[in-house]
Amino acid sequence: MRTLRQRYTRWFNLARGTAGALWAERLCSVLVQDTPLLVGRNAAYIDLNAVRAGLTDQSENYRWCGYTEALAGRESLCHALAACFPAAEDTKEALACSRLLMFGKGAGAAARAGYRALEDPRR
């Protein structure tokens, strides 16, 4: 991402005869791969983009949504989703935790307990 931003900034500045940074604080990169809850939160944020943009009323109705693929049983996404919620006992519970993260509803008591087990103790 950094290389892409730098190259685009150089091109834009040359094309417009301007100088300086374009992105400032708007875009940033944060490593989250070792923190399951953050990975799950980022996945939920991305999965809800189609809903926020008004392309669909529910993320599972959007063809390009990772949550939809996990619901369909695509094995690689199911494993990735399960890794985001290590307290979940199976894929079904991991899906429920993901749904709870996205919508705050639609998950049973076990999923809510599994989600609470992942919460950051510093909060």
C-alpha cells in the first residue's frame, strides 16, 4: 500500500503541478494478524461495506462478501473465521460470533459468551 500511495502521489503532483502529501492521516496501515479479535473486527467492517453503500440490505445477500462465502461453507474462509474466534467450538459458533460482531444480534448465548472471551481486557 505504501508503494502504491507513493507512486500515485508522485504522478498526481507531476500531473497537477502540485507538491506535498495527498493522504495525510486518512489512510494508515496497522498489523493485526496476531490479534484474533482485531482480525474479526476488520473482517466485519469490510463485510458491512456493501450494506453501508446501499448495495444490499444484508451482507449475506452480497455475492462478494466473505461472510457469504463462509455461510456457503467455503472451507478456507470457515477456517479463517474460526481463527478469528478461538473461543468458538465449531464453525457454526464462529459464524454466530461474526454475525454478533457485525449486527449485534442473531447469535445465541454461547456465541455472545465466546465473543466476550475475546474482548480486550484493557477496555
